[in-house]
Amino acid sequence: VKARCAELAAVERESAEKFRRQFIGRTVEALVETPNTRTPPGCVRGLTDRYIEVTFPKDGRESLVGKVVCLRIERLSDGGLAGTLAENR
């Protein structure tokens, strides 16, 4: 049972990474939420309409929590994506 669970967990991680990878280079909208324990210092996090967590630098801007922003996705991060603020589409 433990081996099968480990195998299924590996398949899930690979599938989730493949899904998130398709967003690299795209611009997405995300609702900015309160940072959590995984949010790197100096960054904030947003949640896309597909429930993907995106972290991005806040660049000294006023609080963005509760706002919908456009983000340019640059790379995968631990359990999500990383990007930068983009101009509105």
C-alpha cells in the first residue's frame, strides 16, 4: 500500500508540474492574497482562476492584497508559479 501511495504521489506531482508548465511565458490574472509561510520575503502571492498560486515581487508598491493583477509567468516555483507584475491586458 505504501509503495502504491508513493507511486501515485509521484504521478500527481508530474501531472501538476506539466499542467503549470503550460503557463510559462503567458500573462494571467490573479487575486492577490495575504502571504503565507511559503511566500518568499519581499514577495506576495496571488491565486489564478485555476487555483494556481503565483508568487511575485511586490517592488515596494502599496498593498495589493484583495486586488486582481496581471502577472507575467516566468518559471515554476515550489508548488506553483513565479512571475512579475505585467501591464493590464
